[in-house]
Amino acid sequence: MRNKVYIMLGLAAGAAAAFTFFTLSSRVSIPRGAKAVSPFDTKKYLGLWYEIARMDFKFEKGLNQVTATYSLIDDETIRVDNRGYNVKDQEWKQSIGKAKPAGAPSEGRLKVSFFGPFYAGYNVIAIDPEYRYALVAGNNLKYLWLLSREKTMPEEIKENYLKQARALGYDTNQLVWTDQTRL
């Protein structure tokens, strides 16, 4: 009888730990002080974006010519197709995921998943009126992207976005500037 109690307690503790892990690992947030663009037009945001700069992380290490293409799957779900060229391995890498609104549909807060039930914050915190240039923050100060509809971004807009990022606490000296030239 005593062994059954220990097994039941062990199972309950394991279930609680798994629930906590899944809940915390898919937590969607926005960096303190950041505000998502509102109003935000998801349909205008769809299409091809070139990565101008990023805070580097393991899934994009060593990649150049990075792009993100967004397309509608249904009324609430966006297909995310990220692609980049790994110079060292001399091959293209691709990650396909999905995004959904993380708040009101009229604000630039999305939750993005590339791994099953795990979501991360994708927050459009600055965008020009024509939806040509965007500044995107992740869940925290470890994730930041400067995106453009073209392979370059005007200096004035780049400096404005960097200033906004620094005001939120981002160390913009850590940005990796993406090479968008063809090899």
C-alpha cells in the first residue's frame, strides 16, 4: 500500500512538473516597456521580408540571406516560412511554423511556434505606414529583428529602430547584420 502512495505521489509530481514546463516554455510575452503596433493590419504584413539584423540565437547561427515569408492558412493562423543560407555548410536551411494572434487581432502581437505546442512572442513594435520596414521584439531582450521588404533599409529608419531598441534595454552592439548578397 505504501508503494502505491509513493507511485501516485510521483505521478502527480511528474504531471505537475510537465504542466509547469509546458506552460512556462510556451509563455508569450513582450519586453517590459515595449508596446505592439496598434492598429496592426495582418494582411498588409503578409508576404516576403528580408532580415536586416537580428540578435543571434542557435536557430539562426551562421545564416545569411535570411528571409521570412508570411501567408494566411486560415482567418487566425499564419504560415511562417523562414529561410537562410548556411555559408559554412553551403546549404539552405528552412523552418516552417505558424503564428496566431497573442492579443487583440488589431495589435501586432503574435505567438509563433516552430515546435508543436511551444509558442514564443513575436511583437511588431514599430512599422512604417506602408509596411515596408519593421522592428520586431521577441519575448524578452534576447530576441530582436529589423526587417525590410527590400534587401536594405534606409539609414534613417535603421537608426530610428536602433534608438527605440536601446530605449527598451536592448544591447544593439550584439546585433548580427545579415548579409543579403547572393554568393
